[in-house]
Amino acid sequence: MESVSNIVKVSLANYLATLPLPNSVLGWFTIGCKGWLKLIPFFSAVGGVSYVTYRFIIPRSPVNPNTKKEELKVVDKFDIEELGDSTAFCRCWRSSKFPYCDGAHNSYNISCGDNVGPLLIKKKK
Ligand code: FES
């Protein structure tokens, strides 16, 4: 563990001290080709670590928390004549009557600051 500590505290610090990082925004325009070539490995490492963190470490929350999870893909089909005069379809994936809206979007919106609502299908009169 001491070698990791040494790498971070000494070697990494020495490497970062050699980078031609400017002190101001306008300084980025005065770095020159050699400076930019020296920055490529640094920015590649920063980009790589950022990508790996985003892709593999930060947990992703699925849109669908628990509806028909046993199915590979949730697909619902309806005959338009069977829908009646008006039907509300859930778009928040929290309805216990999915694919129909049961109003669960209200508490979901309050809990997470979202603004989703149902899809309303109405027959033209
Ligand atoms: S319950 Fe999901 S949109 Fe209303």
C-alpha cells in the first residue's frame, strides 16, 4: 500500500506539476503544439476514468421499476373500439393497473420532482 501512496503523493504530483496547464482561460490559446501533446495523455486518462465511472460505477435506475419484469419487453396491444370514450395510459411506470393510469404519477412526481402524467386517448365526437 505504501507504493500506491507514493505513486499518488509523489509521482502523480510530480507529473501534474509538469503539465502546461494555464492559469487563465486565455492561457489555453498560448500553450502551443508541444504543450498540447503533453496534455493528450492526461486528458485521455481523465476521459477514460470519467467514462468508466459513468458507464460502470454510477448506478442506473430503470424506467420500469416493477411492471411485468418477467417479460423481456413490455408490449400492450389494444383494439381501438374497446377503449371506450376516454382512456388514460400510464407513462410513469408506477401504476398498479399498468398500462392504465391509476394516479400513481402524482406521488411519484412529488417524491422525485418530476412532472410526468398519463397519455389521454379520447374518441372524437
Ligand atoms: S399512474 Fe403512471 S401516468 Fe398515471
